Amino acid sequence: MFIRALRYADPVVRALESELQLEYAERYGDPDEGPIFPEQFTPPEGLFLVGFVGNEPVATGGFRKHSDGVAEIKRMYVAHEHRGGGHARRLLAELEAQALQAGYTRVVLETGLKQPEAISLYQSSGYVPTEPYGYYRDAELSRYFTKVLAADA
């Protein structure tokens, strides 16, 4: 898989985002209603990445500014037929590296109990539970994680 930065409004990103929203609806009954603004994923404070296998876009994820020194990872997704190949782990590592390069020292993210594979990925990648924040902070099914970014990692 090779990884490219794309605008959040890019048609490739929008197509994968549509797949992700369908998955949220299947798992939770509704799409994600948390506010997202495309400009939040614009350098230097944010970035959106797409992983490709050949010419096929198969994975997405981005980060945006959460607070001073802290980035929030959003919209991690791997297309169904490409799961289990390490694409999410590779994309997550690249997001962390790019966030560190952008000056962030820590990342946070929110995921849900009905996404056990995501929780497993984050925990096995060094993420630890953190306090709730943002749109879903009072949602019973939401879980929050953080990781300190190290320059030598």
C-alpha cells in the first residue's frame, strides 16, 4: 500500500467516507453526526491520507488540531475486502508520524464499542484510555484513547 495526502473534499475521499458512513449506520443505526469541516484537515494543522493498493483507494484517515500540541485522529477506515492486511496499522503509523512532523506531541481519538477491531488496533498500537471529549462525550458506546508521540518511535 502506498499513501497519499488528499483534500478531504476530494472525490476519492468522499467515496470512502460514504462507505464508512454506511458502516456506522449498520453498526450503530445512524451515520456519524459529529461535525467535520474539510478545512480542518489542511496543513499545517491537519492532514488527510488515503492508502492505495495499485490504483484502488482502500484506506483513509486524517488528523486535525484538537488543542495546543494535541491532534485528533479521525475517519480511520479500511474497505471490507482489504481488511486484515495491516493497512490500518500502516496508515495509523503514518498519521502519527505526520502529526509529529506537524508539531503535535500527543494524539487523541474516539471510537465505539461496536468497533472492537478498531479498539484492538489502537490498544496494540500503544493507545491508552483518556477522558471523553467532543460531540460524543456523553455517548454510552464511545471510547476515548490517547498516545504520546515520541520522536524516536
